[in-house]
Amino acid sequence: MKTLSPEKINELEEIARRLRVDSLRFIHRRGAGHPGGALSAAEIIAVLYFHALLIDPSNPDWEERDRFILSKGHASAVLYGALARRGFFPLSELDCWGELDCPHQGHPDRFKTPGVDMTSGLLGHGVAVGVGLALAARMKQQSYRTYVLLGDGECQAGILWEGVMTAAKFHLSNLTAIVDYNDVQLDGPVHEIMPLEPMANKWAACGWHVEKVNGHNVRQVAEVLDLATNIHDQPTVILAYTTKGKGVSFMENLNTWHGIAPSTGQLEQALVELGEVTHG
Amino acid sequence: MAEIAMRAAYGQALAEYGALNLQVVALDVDTSASTLSNIFARRFPERFFNIGIAEPCMVDVAAGLALGGFLPFVNGFASILSLRALEQIRTCICYARTNVKIAASYAGVSDFKDGATHYAITDLANLRALPGMTVIVPADASEAAAWVPIIGEYDGPVYFRISRAETLPVHTADPPLQIGKGRSLRSGRDLTLVATGSMVGRCVLAADQLASQGIDARLLEFHTLKPFDKELLLQAAEETGALVSAEEHSIIGGLGSAMAEALAEGCPTPLERVGIRDRFCPTGRDLDKLMDACGLSIMEVVAAAQRVLARKKK
């Protein structure tokens, strides 16, 4: 496993910071969206798109590319920021996000946003769809990997565990799931709404290799994604412990920021906290 | 009765098509011995996936296989596929436009021994309402087999409704099967019987009975409920002035509803619907008697024809 250079770590941290800024600006401009879960996933998305995924923005349909499914499709803002900054389309296309003629939808649509491998939105589908992609890779003897980013709340859905069992049955070591485990969902704390613990044991009991990381530590996230490529005979899940609304003090850990847009004043304060603008 | 059950003809045809098209993969949910996808599984074990009793998961896995370049046929019971897996079908097949074929077996009341939980009498309503879905209902075993390569070569989602049982054979190769095009099986001027699936064969016999009463009934087979062949229907409405629909399905949302929608907009014409009248159906000892008890008898078709003729003459 290669170690990330200090420069690469700095670069990924800076990308994550920018993705937070992008997400909040998109959501503010549109007047709608899901800031909490976009901010919690910023480092994970930054590491995926700027370190782990083997992709070619000039050829988004490249057959051997790694696949990524944003199963928590409501975090579309952070994905759109990453795809634009990775070169799939101009960032300015998000200026009209929410307008009827904007190609980019509230939740990712594989026909409308270049670089989106699978349409998502309603929760729970990512792992099962990922199983199909991973099986296809194996049958075609292609080397691409399939990555799925899950919200913790969607791990309450039965369909998720159907996919988890299926991935283990077929020993899909080319499939990696990451859980953005921020412990906050729409109605309140995940551990109160419907407890998931013991989460690691559940995945392990279903036949998955389990890793735990601080989901805001780009070095840890990158290392464990790399490590998963060396796990053979079983899929890997990364429980990435995160903070919902990370980086903006008044959003952190609050379920009320699951699905509302910041006001102009709130955006300004958030951009100060994120180091994007200075006071005054 | 036909020589073999519709599911047997389908299972054999899927295996034969799988030999020709190496992109075909089949999935099942612990029902391969019932749907007879096990014929494909035995021939191509490396292209067959048993997902266990998890229809929603099977649909999602199939969507992923389609994204990965394969041509998946998912197999299971119509009752569960069209209800429990409906959201997966809507989101991951129709909206995401993945090229997945849904082979929905044990449809209608054909699983007569198992009762209302196992009957699929609203599946056509559920699936017909989904944007982007094609809905096909074969009339007999040979037609079911003939459809397999046609829907395989068609680029897009298809719901393919298969009976567990034998149906009365219709055995017609002419006119040829074409998605979205109804077939005229018998000419007639007094009224038109429009049937789908197992009711096509029953309507053949009903038309004979009507002829013996001096009533000249046209018979159209609508194997495709979506896209719906409005042109053929409206022509029949204009030329015969009275119609009867017949389907092994609820009268809500299926063939009769599709006809009522098209007629109301295009050529308001008296219509009588033969189907299951918004109720759950009992367990039976044999399918013929159960269908009769469900309001699907040949007598019901004849009676509906007489009623609609009386309305036409007013």
C-alpha cells in the first residue's frame, strides 16, 4: 500500500473544503437540497474522485472505468461539485440547478449528468445494483471496481441487506461500500430513530470485510480504499465515522440541516467558517 | 388444452435464446423450479444467478448487470414482482432505463392451488402505469416462446406476463408478432371481442357460440398492453360499434381500462369489460373452474357481448 505524500494529503483536504463550499453555494442558489449529508461526505468524495477512482472525464463511458454509485443520492451537491472539478462538465452548469432546463437533477440521473454511473434517489439500492456491476465485471474479466456510498440511515432498509447478502454469496471482492456514518437522519439521531449498532458485526456476520475510519481524515480514507483492493474473496465495507454538516458550526450534528437550504446570511457565515471568505 | 404449460414453453425458449445470445443472463428468486428458468440454469450455470427470496434485490442486481453490458431476464412470481419489487422496477429499470426483461410467471390466477396471496390480478395496472415500460401478455405456450427472442432484441424494459398453466391454444403465426400491434384473429361486423392472455382462447370459443346465435363477432388479440394499439382498436370501434374486453386480471387498470381510455378520447363506443370485478379470488381445485368462478367464463364473454349489442342498438 502506497502512503500518501503530505502534498497529496493537503491537496485532498483542500478539495474537500472546496466541495463543501460548492455544495452550500449550489444548495443556496437553488433554495433546496441536502447540506448535512453533502458536508459529511466531502472527504470521502474528494478521495474517491481525486485519488481512488480510475476514471477518464474525457471518456465517461469508458468500459473499464471504475464505477461509483451515490446510493445516498440526496448528497448530489457534493457529487456534482466533484464531477465538475474533475472535468466532466463546467461548474457553471450548476448555476441554474433547480431550473426546469438545467440538466442536473435534484438526485443524480445517469443520462443527464456526465460521470454518473447509476441513477439514484430513493434509498437502499446502491449495494444491490453494485452487485450486478461487480458480477458483470467478473464475467467480462474486466478489472474495474465498483464503489457504493451509503448513508447510515439507508442501512435501515431491508433492500440494503438483501444486496449485502448477495454480494457476500458471490464473493465480490471487486465491490467496496462506504457508509457515511454521521449518526443523524431526517427525524433525529440514527441511534434513536432505528439503531444500527452493532454495525460492524452486522456487516461481518453477512460475510463482508469491515474497516473503520475517521471519514474526515483523507489519509485514512485513502489508505483503507487502497487496502480494499487487496482483500480477496469478499466485499469490503468501510464504516466512515463522520459529522453531519461537518465544517459549519451551526449545521453540525443537527438533523434540521438534513434537507433545507441556508439563507444568504447563513451561507455567508458558513463561507467564513470554511475559509472561503474573510470577515467583513 | 395446449400440449405444454406456458411457463414450460418460456423456460425452453429462454434457454434456446441464451444459446444464441451470449449476453443473456437469467436471475431467479428460489423459484427456478417453478418459473422453469432452471432449464436455462442447467445449460448456462455461469450465466444464472439465484438471489434467494428477494425480488427487489433481484431487480436491482439485474439493473447492475444491464449497466455492465449484459441482457438480464429476471424470473419470479408476478404477484411479488409487480408489488414488492415495483419500486425497484420503477426506479432502477424504468427511470434509469436499464435493459431488463421481467418474466413474471404464475400470473393471473394461474397458481390456482395457492390462493389470493399468489394471484397477480393487478400487475398489468401497476406496470402499465410506469413510463418507459412495455407490457406483453402472450395468449398461449407457442406464442410465449415466440416472444422471447423478440423482447430480447428489443432495447428497453419489458414486463412479460406468463401463465403457470396451459391455456387454450390459439396457435396462430399470422399476422406475425410485433410489439405494440394487436392481431385480428377473426373478422366480424356486429361487435368486437378484444382479449389478452389466457382469455384469447376463451374468446375464440365465445365467438363460435355467438356465431351460432347469428352474431358476427370480430376477435382482436391485444398481446401488447403498452404501447397500446389505439389505431386497431378505434378502427374496430368505428366498424363494429360495440366492444367487449376480456382479461385474466382486475377490471381496474388492465386491458379494459386501456380500451376505455382510448375509446373515450378517440371514438366513444359501448364497452363491456370481462375481468375480475375488484375482489380477491379463492383457491381452486383446477384452473378452468376457478377462472369460471372469477367471472372469466366463456358464458360471461357471451353475456357481455349480448349486453353490449343491446346497448349498441339503443
